[in-house]
Amino acid sequence: MEMNSTTNVVYNKIEDTVDVCVIGAGHAGCEAALACARLGLKTVMFTVSVESIALMPCNPNIGGTSKGHLVRELDALGGEMGKNIDKTFIQSKMLNVSKGPAVHSLRAQADKSAYTLSMRRVLENQENLIIKQGEVCRIITKEYEDGKQTVCGVEIGTGMIYECKAAVICSGTYLNARCLCGETITYTGPNGLMAATHLTAELQKLGVSLRRFKTGTPARMDKRSVDFSKMEEQFGDTPIIPFSFSTDPESIQKEQVSCYLTYTNEKTHEIIRNNLDRSPIYAGIIEGTGPRYCPSIEDKVVKFADKERHQVFVEPEGLYTNEVYIGGMSSSLPEDVQLAMYRTVPGLENCRIVRNAYAIEYDCLSPGQLKPSLEIKNVENLFSAGQFNGSSGYEEAAAQGLIAGINAAQKLKGKAPLILKRSESYIGVLIDDLVTKDNREPYRMMTSRAEYRLLLRQDNADLRLRKYGYEVGLISEEEYEKTLVKAGMIEEEVARLKTTFVGGNKFVTEVLSRRNSAPLKTALSIADLMCRQELDYEFLKEIDPNRPDLPADVVEQVCINIKYEGYIERQLQQVKAFHKNENHMIPDDIDYDDVLSLRLEARQKLKQFKPISIGQASRISGVTPADISVLLVYLSSKGK
């Protein structure tokens, strides 16, 4: 290829020369492209359709159990998703409030079209960022004498070439996609958009191994055909809590739209059972593996045969559309069966389907090929994120996109990658699981996956991660300073409460009696009183006259830190032990064949995944504690 410094020269097919090419414009692609551009790199983001930028092809919400943690963490690092949903939500609710703060998770219903347009506006006005509609068909690489390949460009469907130094694959569910609705198969991406059909073969030529996954989505109904009076109305929270730490809570208090809850019944299940032979999942037509934790209604009926009913969430798709989303009833059954089963659900007896439910199959990365930086191991400067990495969900995709974008920029600037530990973030858990585990179905984030979830609450994401966003350059000095001030206020108030004592005088006894709290026999600190289940910070204000007037988010942290101090301290001790293995690095040039007494399976898995530390090695499926002991002895003998 003849090189020419002039861009847009048709005869040699060089369209432009950039620093980073981001392939895909879903939630992963948006965050990756914004991160690269904001870090000063000339970036081009490719999409099969500009209309698909930040598309929400499935559920109309952001956040939820554990996913809300990811959005908060992404925001703390300098991502955009939290800010965007704060601008476009139509209902907001904190989930799991009856449980402890470790599992509280914010969830917001989105106006889908508003969310997409708002994110697109941000992207279109971002300095250093170009948006290009076109299918990327090939990753161009240079090969060195040692056989190492590195990215040097991409080619799109028209044959035009964009030279670059790094690329980030965020292909979502578009790669070799096909949609299935009963016997009907269409070779498209989600919502009927064009699939990406050329990149799979080119990636395989580069030695990148792919596999087949599938996901699905329920039907959308015309709300004029839905009888909401037969359903349970679900309201949003008041006051509304924002996702982004930079959003002023007062600016988002508004009237919210209701969602609704209804249920399937035995008639619904009977129709499904009688038509399983027409489901592509059970007829063997679908090749890909689906998500275990987001099953189709067919799977629910088969696998949970003892259940008499399943929840169905009826959620508006936006303020200016009549479409409503039928959450909990994703399916790939034929249209006639879909209509029959939906019409057995209370409130949907006369429903009209606007968009049929369907399953979608797509190509994604086989496990064992990712570095913790989200760089693909055998192609230098080729990063990947989102559903291409084998995960599911908008939030998981966005979190990976941000990290992949940051690390592409870090690599090009000659800086160390940002690798978050499992002990400091849900994003660290997510990426570590994708890197070290042989996930057999689309990976979904859950609070149970985070060993240190009491420390990794959604309410303290800024205190945990703002410093990293500041260090890489996505968080301004002003924003970071606010976080430091907040941390100082929390520390000062906790210390004050621990050193402010009250005695068992008549006034204190009278105040405590209002909550049926035992009178004091000796002086106690306000902090000690707060640890009583029936007492709280706000109630004790009356006997704490010197209390400063603090912001609500500071008070929240103070209360959690005091009430859960013992549990938090215990987890901090566990983290110290965890770090011992995480910080014990494994040399890049280790030859596992030299490690005698390693079991064959462990040897094979360690060669495949190439862990960077003892901690990471210990989490690889098939590597036992005994194998880790053997590995530690070997490294010790080598002075490592």
C-alpha cells in the first residue's frame, strides 16, 4: 500500500490517519471512544448505522442489582453513562432497600430514544472524535520477525482504510448475527439493523478464536391495547437519587412515569409447553449458549416446572411512544404462539404486538485470550469490550468499554494500564472473571460475585475510584478535590462522634425512651449509641447540640461506617490477605513445563490463561490450591 500524508486520497484508499479506531457504537463503544478522545487521542468510532449509537435494543433501563454499582463506578472513573441516564430517565428507584447497604442498587427507567439522542449529542460534540457509518471488515496488522502482530489500521466495507495505532472491538451482538422468531430466521443485528458479516473470518486469520453466544428480548406492545387496571402499579422513589456524582440532586426531581407488574399463569405455561417443538431453542436450531441468569420464558417454564407463575414487568419505552416492554417474557417462539401466550397474562388479554420477541445469535471471543487490560493477547494494541468479550448487559459493556479505552490510551502514551483489583471495584471483579474464568454462557454481574461487597458499595464508588479517574486524566482537579473534601468531612465526623460522650442524665434518658432504647448506666459516645438498632444519626441530633450541618452524602457514609464498622474492619483484613497473592507476580517468560508436580489440567489452563499473579492463577477453573502451592515453591526456588 502506497503511503501518502494527505487524507481523503481515494487512489490509495487511505481515508484518514488516527490514533484509535473503535469498532462499534453501543454502550461499550461509546465509553471507549469518549475515553480515548478525552485523553487527547484522535479517535474514529465506526457503526453499522448512526441510528444505533447507544441503542437500547433490549430492556429500557440502566442499573439494577449490581449493575447500578457498575454505573456508579464508571461515573467515578470519568465515564458518561451515569450522566446520560440522569438526563433521560423517566422513573428511578433504589432496589433492595430492605437489605443492607452492600446490595442497595439504583435502577432507572430510560426514555430509550432520548437516551440514544443525548449520548449521540455528547459524542458528536466531543473534541478529537469522529463518527463514521461503515462496517469494519478487517483489522490490518504489521507482523514482526518474531511473529508478533500489532494493529496498524482497519478497512471498512467500501475498501477505505483508516490507519491507526490501536483498535477497540465493541461489536456487541452484531458480529455474524442472526435473529430467530420460531421458524423465521433473519440475518440481521438487533432491531433489524444490519449485521457485521466480514470481521469474524478476518479475526480468525489473526489467530483470534471465537465462539457463539445468544441472547433474547421480549415483545413490545401497543400500550393502548393493555389494561393496566389488572396490574400492580410500581412507582418511583422520592426523592430521586442521581447516578452521577456530578449531578445536582435538586436538578432531577421531577414527575415520574409508572411501571406495572403482572404474572403468567398455568394457561400461559400450557401454551408454551405445547409448542416447545416450534421453539428454535428446543428444536436445536439455535447454536449459541444463552444467559443462565436472564432466561427466556420457555426456559423458565421448563426449568422451573413447579412454579405456578412468573413475574412480568410492563415498562414504558419512553414518553413519546406507545410501546411498552414486557420484561420477564423474552422468547423465540413463533409469532402466533407469542400472541396466544401473551394474551393469557392479566392485562394483556387484548394486546397488540408492535415488535415480536426474538432470540439473537452472534460471535464473541473465546475465553483465555484477554489480558487484564482488555488487550487481546496475540495481537498487540487490539483491545476489546462488551458482549464481544462474552458478557451481557448495557452496564457490563459500558464498564469494559471505559477500561478498554483508557488502556488503549495508556498503551499509546507509554503508561501502565489501569487494572482494578477485585478488592476495590465491581469493575475489577467483572474483568477478572472474564479474564480468568471459562464462562460457558454470557456473563452477568451479580453482587454475589464480589467477595468484598460490603466495601464495594454503590454509595462510596467515588471515594474508592475517583483517584484513578483523576490519575489517567478523565476527572478534573476540581472534581477530585471535591471528593477529597468529602472524604475529609466523613473522617472528621466519624472521629467527632467517637469522642463525643453523653451521660445517663434525665434528658438523655427521656430522649432514648422515645425509641424504647435502654437508659445509660455509664457515659457512651454518640457513635456507640448509633450502633443500637433502634437509634440512628438523625434521631440522636437532639442530644448532640454541636453537630455540624453536613451534606446528605457525607451523613450517609458516616452512618454506614459507624454501624458496620466491625464488618468493614473484618473485610479490610481479608483484603490484606488477598493482596498478598495479588502482588505476587508471575514472570511473563515462565515455562510451566518446568514446574514439576503440576497436574496436567493445571498446566494446560495456566498456559492458556497466562495469569499475571498468584492471585489470578488461583481463580482459574481447574487450578487447585495444591497446584498453587507447587507454583509458589517453584517461584521461590527461582527467587521470585
